[in-house]
Amino acid sequence: MKKLMITFLLMGLLLTGCSSAQTETSTEGYKIGVLLSDAGLGDESFNDSAFKGLEKARDELGILFDYKEAPDGNYEDKLNELVAEKYDIIIGLGFSVQEALEKTAKQYPDQQFILIDGQSDVDNIISITFKEQEGSFLVGMVAAMTSKTGKIGFIGGADAPVIHHFENGFIEGARYVQPTIDIMSEYAGTFDDTQAGAAIADQYIKNNVDFIYHAAGFTGFGAIKKAEEMGIYAAGVDIDQFFVAEKTVVTSMLKNVDLAVYQLAKTLVEDGKITQKSFALGLADQGVGLADIRVIQLTSEQQAAIEKAQEAIIWGKIKVTAEKGNGQ
């Protein structure tokens, strides 16, 4: 169930969802290598979004790409394989790969690396981060507007700074609408366990929570399915997860990793290199956003409030903090 069967056409070769597939050597076009984050391809979230951006870059820009997975956590070996395969840039997805990526980058100072979801000071690493707290603020508003019990819940995959962005934004957004709302929060300790996500969701529901938001990868998939089973609402993350549970997913916090990856590829093609050292992408940059609201019907006043808050965040009138604990 975990993995979706993925197929794509690359230089005349039919590749399946296999982490060891290698790109055919070519003297034409730029080549991008990618090390996926822990949950791997088929997570219907972070990795799949990045993969979508690479496919678009391949189809529209002629980029060649290949990817590796490291389900055992041995990131360095996979990164060394990518270096040996001679890519123009190598992307490491997720904060968990940062230590290995920095070590590898120092060993190969002439190779350009990109870290997505982390900030690095290593000279040959470009850092891309997202202001997840801004998009999550809007999800929190929707949750507070939707909840009938006055109890909502957040599930994180790992107790890590980037996941705190989602949690704190969600809390601030909910309390912006309803200052006294009761918010439960728990970390599963994994992004790859649907049963763990379902168990947390089940406990929440027993405590009268009627809206769940996750930042937990495939673990969150289990939470959404449990919410559907028990007849409560949920919000997806990273991509529009409405089709995971069409009676349950009200909206999703879009983390446009696909757009970021595509824009990097476009810069590489047009300029021959990427010179900017870091990017921090929020609502103003279309780095994050809110998916269409379905399942429920907001009032015109509620919809206007969300739009007004979004504009206020973009213009700095509402400052959503990323630090865990703010507003809790």
C-alpha cells in the first residue's frame, strides 16, 4: 500500500520507482540528481511534490534527472553515488539529510548542492526554506471556523524546527479566529508509519477533536484516513490531499516544493549556474499557500477574513512566528 507505482520516460528508458536507477550518460542538457527524504517516493506529500517539479523541468526544459532513496538512513552512500554520476546539481530533500549533505559537500567543493528544508553555511550548498507557518496560519483559521467541538489537533512527524513552523502557524491561526480554542499536539516520531498516525488521530477523536492537521508525511496519511473513518474533518499538507479522503479533507497547506525545484532548474538552464545562496519562500513568493476549500461551505464573511489575513501576512501586518511554543 505504501508505495505508489511510479513510471517515467527518461532518455528512452522506462524507469520504475527504483532508487538505484541510473540516468543514461549524455553530453546534452543539464543533469540533476536528487536524494529523497525518509518517506521516499509515493508519500503523496513532500517527495512527490519535488518529483513533480523535476518532471516538469524534464518535459519543458530538457533537464535530465535521477533520484536515490535511503530508507535505511545511509544518506552519505547515496550522496556519494550521485556525486560519482556527475550531476550539475545534487538536491538533498529534507532536514534529516543536512548533516550528511554538508559532510559530502565539504569533500567535493566543486560540486554544487542544494538543501531543501534546511539552512547551511557550507559554501557549495544552496539553502531553500519555506515559511510553512504562514500557510499553516490559514489552515488554523479554517480549522477554528469549522470545528463544532472547539477542539482541534496537530500531528507532527518529528519534533524538529521545520515541523514547529507548521504547528505554531496552525496554533496562531486558530487562535486568531477563536482565542480560547483547545488545541492538542503530538509528534509521531516518524514520517513513514500510517498506523502511528491513525493511532494518534484515534486518540484525538476520543477526546472530542473534530479537525486534524498534520505535517507528518505518510504518517499523516494514516491520520487522514482515520479521520475519514470516524467522520471528522482534516487538512492535508505539502500537496492538495483532497483525493486521499474526499469527504474529510477540507483544505491543504500547499508547500510548493515542485515550483521551487522547477525554478531552480529554469535558472540553471537559462544562466548556466545558480548564484543565490539561500531562498526563504512564503505566501508572497507563492512558496506556500492554501488549497481550494471543499467539503464544507464557509460564509462570505469567513472567506473574506481568510483573504484579509493572507494579505496582512504578505504585507507584514500579521507576523506569524515560526518558533515552537509561541501562542501555546
